[in-house]
Amino acid sequence: MLRTTLAGLRLHKSRYVTTVLAIMLGVMFTTGTMVFADTLKAGYEKTVMGSATSVDAIAVDGHTEPEGLDEPWETVPLTEEQLTAIRGLPEVSGASGMAQGQAVLLDGEGRAFGFAPPAAVSIEEHSRFSADEGRLPVGDGEIALATSTAEQIGFEIGDTVTVLDREQEKRDFELTGLVDFGADRTYSQLGTVVFDTATLREMTGAEGYSEIDVIASEGHTDDQVVEAVSTVLGPDFEVSTGEEFGLAMAEGSGADTEMLRVVLLLFSFIAMFVAGIVIYNTFAILIAQRQRELALLRCVGAKRSQVFRSVLAESVVVGLVASALGVLAGIGIGLAGATFGGPLLGMEGSTLVITPLAVAVGLVLGTTVTVFSALVPATRATRVAPLAALRTSATAAGLEEGTGWIRVVLGVAAFAVSAALVGFSQATGPDQLGPVVVTAAALVAFVGVVVLGPLLVRGIVRVVGAPLRRVGVPSMLAVDNSVRSPRRAATAMIALTVGATLITGYSVVSASTEATLTEELEDRFPVDYQIMAQYGAEAIPGEETEEIPEDGGAAEGTEDALGEETGTDDVEGMAWPLDPGIPTEVRALLQEQDVLERVMADRGVALATEGDDLLPVTTYVNGRLGVDLTADTVEGELTDLGPGKVVLSEGYADGAKVGDTFNVPGLWDGRDLDLEVVAITEDAQRLHGAVIDPEDFGAAFPEITEDRALFVIAKDEADPALVRETVMGAVDGYPTLQVVSVAEMKNQFSEVLDIAFYTVAAMLGLAIIIAVFGISNTMALSVLERTRESALLRALGLTRAQLRRMLSVEAVLLCLIGAGIGTVLGVVFGWAAADSVLPGMVFSAPVDQIAVFIALAVLAGLIAAVLPARRAAGTSITGALASE
């Protein structure tokens, strides 16, 4: 039987070409993902370890535990005395300290780079970092930048770089070098500038060192150096070897790589799932076509078990060959990903890593999926009776059967369960469980499609095929062929249905997310520009304001909301300003401009309440609630806000209702406020916490005199270019103020969502390609089965072109049915998934994207029919009629 099986494979190898391609693509994606992720991880580790292991020991600054809840953790820097003591150790041949602070870096337009100031560090002789290009700065007129920072701004070695000092005065430096900080998140995320130590202290006021890097003297091990340094520094500072330090950082960067691996493997699972459907369909058709062959084997003495093993042996051979090819292709894909995708992820020049696990997983996965997909057809093969050899036709008996009432009941039940799950996801409201429930509903719906597939094919073909019957004889024959074997058509199109559902569903989620964000920006907060101070920047020069107590709470000697003197460990009643302030003259200047309709200001504090919870208290100066600022309300009216009243979000209301009294404790010599609740808003809205009138806010928090953010609304007839010039002119003297155009924000959201969509669509496109291979395989096997029928049609006058057209229309019908059902399911489940996670979701179906996908489905059908149609048209009429 084994020889017979192998002989059959050699004789009919063309039947397995598209099946091999389907398996190969799935395995290729899986192996490629693992090779790419392993290469990326090794590259990260090499970069991190390379910087850390260039020194023998690393000591980092310590932290003091706060005595009370109102006190922050404080960093304890390493001192010059400690550095001197370390240098004097006999185990140490050299040591350098790295000082660290923050400095505001200006871009080419003179605006602050980033939403937070970059780190500013000093790199000396024995540091674990060195210049990747150029040289490190020496003296007060030179600077180096992180490679990634220079690329983002567009600076090159030799350029003049402007940085603000502690007094926010501009200082110009010559860019002498670029430093590659690699995967060290401390310096790679927000950007980094590099000075010499003296310049750094002058620019930032940083004291001590954040890190001391140590080189061991000859004859001493890294552990001996760590022990000696630890003895000098004491238990408050952490000291580790360079290797230990690098491994700790590598674990952090490796976590990102593992997440990327999981996401990519999810897509490879989808690809293998679709490939499994194609494999099952191929073997099902092959077994049905070979019933005479199998019956002859039974007649000459083959047992049922031998026939079963024969089919499984075929699947093992096909699976192994296809998986081996897929592994080789996957290694190539992994290399391409590391070469072209690595630089985008901050990793260049990585050495390709091929692990035995990646190879083994590809081989085992592809072979296992193939064998399991062939189990049902193999079992069906054992039921072929020996008397079937007496039949004169090789028709694929069993695949032309209709849909019985049991299938109808099971299919309807599956769709009913799916609908119930979707309803449950909508009833529970937006939460993290929603997408899981919707995914389960989609899987159950796929079961319903599989069960009711033949019935769906017949119904759709009768509707779509009605106009095709009038087009010509080839189209009429194609429609009849599709209806004649609905089970075959259903199993062929289900793979495409899965891919179409996923792509359409994700496009609906993406479009709905974009529409929801756009409405949030336009309807809920219709402004043209938003101005905010750079986070973490020093105070912006401007109006002199009274100093807020350093502990963030009430001034010493005043009383908090409980009537007790502050300064204790109790944090109730304490408050912290929410963000850096904007000088009031900026708003005053903007309000004088004729092209602007309105300038609103946002001020806020965070109050620590009972149970250590924080209550955001916000006011909008010159802002009209219910007009300029809106939110979905649970009860009450936003327009009723005024002096003596408050609007609360539901999560902070603590059971309060409209008409109740809500207490806001005043601080910094302010007075407590007992305010009437006029509205309760839903959570996750623009208005959250407690929103009060500007008059009440000033009475409760008199020390807050600067705005947290400004929102600028231009007049309808104003020239956009003039509006931008006006806004930028108002903040020209304040480089740390961040100016964001709402239109630019929308574009950024759209760009991010578009990139994500096209990336996901490209990955899911692999499943579509596999599905098209499945349809092509079905067409090819169908052509083989209908060789005499095609020859008879030719003999009756059907031309070769008409025969090719008939098969093309048939393939297009299969693709349209699969894509159509998938599109409907994708829209439904995309809506359900988006609504289960997005509060106030605005549904949007991207008609243009769906239309493009339908057009691609038609094109895919035509491509799938090319080779089978050519083969059918090229078959000899007399030879085919004489073969049976």
C-alpha cells in the first residue's frame, strides 16, 4: 500500500500543487515570525549587553522611602566623594560618573522638542556609552545628541543646536557627535542631549551622579569589583556587574519583542486555519474523485485500515514536503523582516538567528495541520464499497448532495447562539470582555456558515446567476455547475469567507474608531488650536505668581477641609496642580486678536480625598458648558453651571444626584465650597471629576493663577494661514509651549489608524492568498473530474474561449459568494467589536475599502481560473471522450 500511495503521488502530483502552496505560505509566516522575532530580540540584547558589558560594574542612584503618603519618593544621587572613593579602590582601574538632568531642546523652528524635555547626561572617559559618529562634547560650546533624536529633528554633525538653560535663556552649541543609546529606554524614548559634566551642571542644575561606571583593575573579577564598590556605597545604592545590568534591561526590551511575536503568531494561526480549510477541501474532493480507484484497491484485497493509512500517508508526505519548503521560505522572510523592519524598530545590522525551535515548529505545525485536515476525508475513504469499482463514472459522489433538515437546524442554531453573544456584548456596555465575546460569536457564526454553506450557495447563485444566464451559454453553464455541487462550492469559498470577514471587520473597527475620535474632536470640543506647556519643563518666565507650598498641600499653619492643621501624614485635603502653567499674558494677547472668535482656558487641581483617591477639580475660563464644551449627561443640564454650582462625572459623584450639595475643600487660604450639583456626566468624557465656575475656582484655589491649557476658536471667515500665524506669534516668546492644531491631530489619528489598517490588511492578505489557492485547487480538481464533460461540450460546439469563460465565471462566482458572505459578517462583527469597547461609538462602514475588496475578489476569481481553464481548453476532445 505504501508503494501504491507513493506511486499515486508521483503520478498525480499536479493535483497537490496549490495545496502545497497553501501549507507552505502558512508555515512560511509562522517560521518567518519566529526567525524575525528571535533576530530582533538577539539584536536588542546585543545592543543592550554591548553597552553594559563595556564596563565591569555599574552603580545607580538610590531612593528614600517617604515617611508619609503625602511625601514623594526622593532620588538620592551618587556624590563626587563616593566617585573619588571608588576610584581609590585597588580593584578599580578607572571610574566615571554620569550626571543626569533635563534640558529643553529646540527644533529647527525654535519650538521645544517633544511633549517632555529630553534627558540631559554627561558621558566621560569610562562610561558605558560612546560616540557612534563624531566625538563627545568637550567644553561649554559643544553638544552631542542621541542618534534617534538627531534623526527626528533633522540635525547633523556640525549644525548649531539651541538648548534652554535653567533660566529658560537660549544657548547655542555646536553638534560634535551622535550617541546610539540603543534599547535603553531611559534615554531612547524621550530623546537625549549630551554635555560635558561642567556644562551639564550649569545648564540643568543637576547634582551628583545618576550612575557610576567602573572598570576593574588587572587581576580582579567583576564580582570582586561589585563587592568593593558596594562596601564603599552602602546598602542604599544598587551595584551590579555590567552583564547583570545588561540582562535586566534586555528583559524589558525582550518583553516588547515577545509581544510582537505573539501578535504576528496570531496572524500565522489565521493563515494556518485557512490553509487547513483548503487542505480539507482538497482531500475531500480527491477522495470523492478516486472512489473507483479506492474501490479497486478494496476489490484486490485492501482493508479499510489500509485505505485509511494510505490517505494519511499521502497527507504526511504532502505536509512534510510543503512544510520544509515553508521553513526555507520563512527563513528568507525572517531575514527580510530583520533587514527592512529592524531599522524601523530601532535595530540595525542584526545577525540572522535561526533556532532549532523555529524550524521544528514550522515542520511539525504544517504536517500536523495537513494530517488533521485529512482525517475526515480519510475516514470517508474507508466507506467506499468494492462495488463502486463497477461504476462507469468518476463523479465525486457525495459532494453534490443537498442540505438536509439536520444541517438547517444546526446552522440556524449556530447563528442564533452567535446573535445571542453579540447581544450580550452590547448589553454589558463597553468593557475589556466585549471583544472576547464578539470573537466567540464570530467563531460560532463561522460554524453556521460551514453547516449552511450549501444552502447559502444555492440561494445566492440563484439570485446572482439570474442575470448571468441571459449573458450567454458559458455564463449559464457556469451557474448550473455551481448549483450542481453546492457542497463543493461551499467548502471552497469558506476559506475566503474567513479572510473576508477578518479584513472587513477590522476595516469597520478602524473606520468607526476614526469616526468616533473625529466626532470627539469636532462635536464635543470644536476648537482650532490647543496650547499646552511642555510636561516636566521648568516654570515659564512670565507673570510673578505667589509660591505654592513645596509639599503640594496647604500652606503651613492653615487648616484643611477637616479643620486640622496640615503637614501631617494624612493626605486628605491635599492638592496638586495638574500640569505646568501657561502665563496669563498669552491668553490676554490671543484675546486681542480680531481673527479669533474665542479663547478658552483650562485650570485644574487634583484634590486628595478620603481613601487617598484624587478628585480632579477643573474650571474653564471663558468657556460655555453645553455649547463649547459638551458631554453625555446622565441627568441634569450642563448649561445650568454657574457660581455656587458643580458638574460631576458619574465615577466621582459618589452617589450624589442633581440638586444635592457637594463639598469642594478650599486650600492655600481659600474657602471651602458647598456647591449644588446641576448635572452628572457619563464617565470617559471630556468633562470629568468636578467642573466648577471660574469664580468659585478662584475663591477655593487663589494660588492657581496660570492656565493649564488654552483652546483657540477662529472666526468662520478667518484665513487659516493668518490664524496659524497669529497663534504662533502669541507664543513666540515661550518656546516650551506646545501648539497643536486640531486638524493636525485628526490627521495624525487618521495616519496612525491607516498605517495600522494597511499593516493588518497586508498580514490578513496572506490568508486571502491561501484561500484563492484553495479555490484554484478546487477548480483544477473540478476540471480533472469533468474532463469528459468538457470534451462533450467542445464536441457540441463550445469553443475554447467559451470554455475558459465558463470556468472563469464559475471561479468568480465562488469568490463573490465567499467575499460577499465574509463582508456581511465582517460589517456585523466589526460593528459589534467597536461598540463593545468604544463609548459613544460612531459606526462607519468604509464603503470604498469594501468595494475595492469586492473588486479584488473578482480579480482573484479570474486568476484562480487561469490555469484550470487553460488546461481544460487544451485537452484533446477525442482523447478525453475515449478515456472512459
